[in-house]
Amino acid sequence: MFRYLQRVGSVPEDDMYRTFNMGIGMIVVCAADDESRVTAMLQGAGEALVHRVGRIIEGEPGVVYGTL
């Protein structure tokens, strides 16, 4: 469906990813101190798009959405 919308609407791929939830793919959870090492390791293994998508903090159970 997304490829159809992209083709028919002549929507650039980066706009598609910003507008629609087209999936995150694989998620790796690591300690904050290891972030740069894990990012470098993933990029070295050929992962072109490595992004921090959140953080885990101590507190009451629940999910809070916002910017990093």
C-alpha cells in the first residue's frame, strides 16, 4: 500500500518515512555508555540507518512519548 501511495502521489521516500509508520526494523537495546560503540559496530556490519529511538529511565510503569 505504501509503495502505491508513494508512486501515485510522487512522494519522495524520506517524506514517506516521516509521514507514515513504515516500520522501524530491528531494535537493539544497550546501555547509554555503549551507544557509540554499538552504533559503530552496526554501521561496520553494513547497517546504513542507525538511529536512537528512545531511552529507558527508572520510574513508574508506562510509556511517555516525546522528543529525545
